[in-house]
Amino acid sequence: MTDSNPTAGSDSDFKRLLQDAQERKAEGNDYFRANKWNEALVAYRTGLNQLPKLKSKPEDLAPESTQNPEGQSLVSIDRPTEVENSKSDSKDSEINQELTKARAVLNANIAACYLKLGEHKQAIEACTQALLDDPDYVKALQRRATCNEMLNTWSSLTAAQEDYTSLLRLNSVQSQTREIEGKLRSLKPRIEAAQKAETAEMLGKLKGLGNSILGNFGLSTDNFKFEPNAQGGYSMNFTQ
């Protein structure tokens, strides 16, 4: 993406960029419907690259004057009137909204391609980019949750749980609400199982590392026992 301010050019420049992006999106949609996921991905990415990246605060606003160290004005620039500023702010807001929507949709479409290709981590990243522009984008939340479920790790399942909770908040269709609630119920035991499995794996690796070091002294981790104490912590005891 180009890191430029869309308001720096003319309206016609911005409309041309947006039109190019929309044409690439339509092209990608045709490929997607034909099950040509790679071709669709290229088209969507090309469209996304047509769009400039938004800046939250324009950096090209000039001050009324530039002064030397003695406080004497070197350059005087007329500040726009309040009416002109209002029109400019309105124009910027409209442009930003169009750009935000277009970029969010293209990123969500890119995620859909990656999902079809089985590239779940890339799909998650594309959904995250879409949600940066639109935090309540339902399709992006759904796709990210689905991909995180497929990764099936403790952290990914927890992330899926968070997205389904957001979808539950946003959803107003009762049948879909029941479906989301069902997914949340099924996720709870999966998260607990993944947590136990990953914790056991980590402890096993730590034990192996400890044994490799203690073996030099004729010891092993089995010589050290951890027992709960009255303070709510653990005491370590050495046994032969």
C-alpha cells in the first residue's frame, strides 16, 4: 500500500483509485465464484494496493506563520475560514469512510481466499487487518474465529472464543444466536483440554532439560519434590 494522504490529491484522483480497486474486487469475485482461489487472491490484493493508507491526523497543515528565534514572522500563510474548514473536514470524513469500507471488504475477501486454500494463519492476519478498519465487521469476525478453531491451540481457541463473544453481542437473529452459543459451549472443553496438553508438554520439556543438566551430578528432577505449604505456595524437598 502506498502511504499517502488521499486528500492531498484531487477528488478525481481519489475516485480513480477507488474505481480501480472496485474493478479488481469485481474481477476477484468472478474468480472466487469459479473456485479459482489463487487468481481471486491476486485480484483482491491488487485492488487493495490501489488504495492509499489513511492517516489519522493530516500532517500537511501549515501554521499561520513561521517565526525566527526573535519572534519575527518570516512567512505568513492565510488560515482557511471556519466555513472552509468545515467543508474540508466533511470532505475528508466522506473520503475516509469510503476508503475504510473498501479496504475492510478487500481484506475480508483476501481472508476468504486464504481460508479456501487452507492457509489459516494468513487468513487470520487478513481478517485482523479488516477489523482494524471495521471492528464490528461480522464476516471478518466469523472467518477469523473459524480459522482459529482450525488451528486448535490453546491461544487460538481462546481467540476464537473472544470473536464468538463479539459476534453474540452484534447478532440480532435468534437462529444465529443459538448457533454461536453452541460454538461457545463446545469451545470451553476444547480450551481446557488444549491448556492441559500444552502445559504438560511444556513441563515435560523443562523436565528433560533439567535432567540433562542434573545428570552431570548424578541427579535427576525426580530427586526434587514440590509439596504445598501453609502459605499457599510450594516447598521443595530433596530426596535420594
